[in-house]
Amino acid sequence: MGFLELVSRRQSCRKYLDRPVDRGQIERCLEAARLAPSACNSQPWRFVAVQDPALKEKAARAAFSGIFQMNAFAREAPVLVFLIRERSKYAARMGGQVRGVQYNLIDLGIAGEHFILQATEEGLGTCWIGWFNERAVKKVLGLPWHVKVDLVISLGYSAEEGLREKSRHGIGDMSEVR
Ligand SMILES: Cc1cc2nc3c(=O)[nH]c(=O)nc-3n(C[C@H](O)[C@H](O)[C@H](O)COP(=O)(O)O)c2cc1C
């Protein structure tokens, strides 16, 4: 599959089959994330992939209850991946302050998308999830209060059929070639 086809195939999956994902598949996605670039090569990320059914159920319930219920679909995903944002190296933090850019957020996004595109290549469905109960997740996973769990990726075989048409700005509206 060419890269543009891979990117076109990736779409948010909000319905999953009750079919387990191989550990090898998860590890290849993690490898793709590991190879991502980052400001000053800080690699300010940690990925916690939860596939143990009991722990995943607990984490899912914690993450997607109450006001976060709109993402309850993710409870059905066989794997939930929690993306932890760490501090960038000193030079990247200082440079970021001068520039007014938070590089570790950008880095986390790039690494997460690497993970997701490898998952797409593996024939798996994913969804980025930013709306979840971070505090409750940290409690279930035994993470200290100061850790930043910024995002979740749900992962599993898709139960959705076909590809949706992408709703995006036109290329002329989002870019120019000078
Ligand atoms: C940082 C980020 C956070 C997101 N949070 C959620 C979320 O909480 N729930 C959800 O269903 N989708 C979430 N999405 C998915 C977007 O809604 C989706 O990517 C967008 O509508 C484009 O659709 P597509 O992914 O199918 O191409 C998130 C996407 C990103 C990049």
C-alpha cells in the first residue's frame, strides 16, 4: 500500500469486533511510535498499551464514564493505549518558551500518529480520544498525580464497513505552493 492510500484508509473507528489483537501487532505499532522524530530528540512520550481484559475493562470504565460517556464506544475496543506526555529536554523547553511553542505536545502527536498508521497497515482500526477522565485513569493504572496522560488510542479490528468520505478543507484552502 502506498503512503497516500494508507493515510486515506485511516479513519476513526468507533465500533470494534470482539477479536483479540496480537501482541506482535501492538509491538510493531509501538516500534513505529518509537521511531518518531521529536524536538532535540527528546522523545517525551510513554505509551501504556492495556490489553489484559480485566485491567482494560477497569481502565475503560474509569476513562469513559459520566461526562465522558460520549466515548463509551471505546470500551468495546480490545486494546486501549494511553499516551503519556513527558518533559522535553532542556534545550527544547527553552527554545519552546522563546518561540511560544510547546514542542512536547507536537512530539506526542507525531508519535501517536506513527502508532496509528502502523495499526492501519496491520489492518486494525483506531480512534484518537482526547475526551476522557484522566484522573480516574491514573488511579486505575497506578500512575502518580503529576504524570500527564494526554490522549488515548482505541485499537482493534473494526466492525465498521467500508471507508467514509473524508470531510476536509480543500487543498487550496489549507495550503499554498509558492
Ligand atoms: C487530538 C484528537 C482528539 C480526538 N478526540 C476524540 C474523542 O474524544 N472522541 C472521538 O470520538 N473522536 C475523537 N477524535 C477523532 C476526530 O473526531 C476525527 O479524527 C475527525 O473527526 C476526522 O475524522 P476521521 O478520523 O474519521 O478522519 C480526536 C482526534 C484527535 C486528533
